[in-house]
Amino acid sequence: MHRFANPTQFMRIANAIYPWAAGLSAILFLVGLPVALVTSPPDYQQGETVRIFYIHVSSAWMMMVVYSAMAGGSAAFLIWRHPMANLVAKASAPMGASFAALTLLTGMLWGQPMWGTFWVWDARLTSTLILFFLYLGYLALGDAFEDSERGDKAAAILALVGSVNLPIIHFSVEWWNTLHQPSIIKMTGFTVDGSILLPLFLMLGAFTSYYVAVLVLRLRSELLAAKIRNARMSQVAVNQAAQPAE
């Protein structure tokens, strides 16, 4: 794992993955969106509003996946001082916050016709809102210190502590009485009709490959920004060394 701490080696693999992830994401979105939002059958109870399900579940899946990646990267950074793991966590955070916001928004739009209200302090909804705030807290902590290393450590600790919320989100519909629908996957199999699975898997694949593709782009941007900062710091050091002593 330590050889991937070298940005050149890490990005060689990431750059090879990028065109495949970007192409797969484009294809799945082009196929999945019409299937999910137009041609898939309406639900016998929820009617056409069930189409929100495909976006809502996909964004909820991704907010969990992204935070898991952040927690894993933060652990590797704190334990092994792995710089690329920290960079993956930092590059993932804005996307994770966006997925969490989309989950909350689509959940509210779906909940209003189903429950008669946009929001209830339901266990699943509340724990998802907490996850959204954890994303925002991670982003804020990273920029809260003049010393970037201290900011990275504080954000990494928050990411690890906040990871205890992930199983709470997942099992909340089983641990507490809730208005939220139960999990669509159980030990006995899927709890939804087979006609729902094709558009759902298409959208899950589209969202996941989109995250991978954008992550590579954000890693490129982060590494370029780091090179520019180092070059400026080196230039400042050279200029200070060149000044005559008073």
C-alpha cells in the first residue's frame, strides 16, 4: 500500500481508470435516466412519484459509499501518514456533501405526497441530516487552521468519529419505528418487484462510476494546486535568502 503514497504511481492507475469510469457513467446515465424516469412502470400505490426512488436511493447509496471512502482514507492518513489517502478523502468530501444534499432534497419531495409532509424527525431522516452536517464539518475543519496539517488531522478525526453514524443510518429502519420504507435488500433477497431492479441498478452504476471519474479529476486538481503552493513557497524562500542582511 505504501508504494501508492507516491502521487505519480497512484495517479498512473487513477488516470488509466478515468476514461473507463467516465465512459461508463455517460452510457449508464444516457440509458438509465430514460428508463428510470420515463419507461419504468409506475407503482401500484405510489403511482408516478415512485420515479423519485431511483434518484433518491442512488444518491443515498453514494453518500454512504463516499463517507466510507473518506473514513478509510482518514484512517490510513492518521495511522500510516499516507498522503494520497488523505487526498482521496479531501477530494471526496464535496461530492459526498452533494450526494447527501440530493438525498435529503429528493426524500423531501418524495415524502410530501407519501406522508403528507416534507419532513419528520424520523430516525432515518435525522441520521441522514447528521451525516450531511458531518460532511460540512469535515470541509470546514480542513480550512479552519493556518497550518494545513493540523486541519487535515482534525478533519480526519472527525471523519473517523462520524463513521459510527453509517450503521445507524442503515439499520435505523429496523431498530426504531419509522415512516421510512424498509431496506430493499435483506438476507432473503430483494424486497421490491423485479421491474424496479433494472432501472435501479442502471442508476446505481451511473452514480458510482460518476463518483470515480470526478474523483480522478479532483485528485488531478488537488495535486496541481499542491505543486503551485510548493513552487510559491520555494520562490519565497529563495527571495528571502537572496535579500542582503541588515
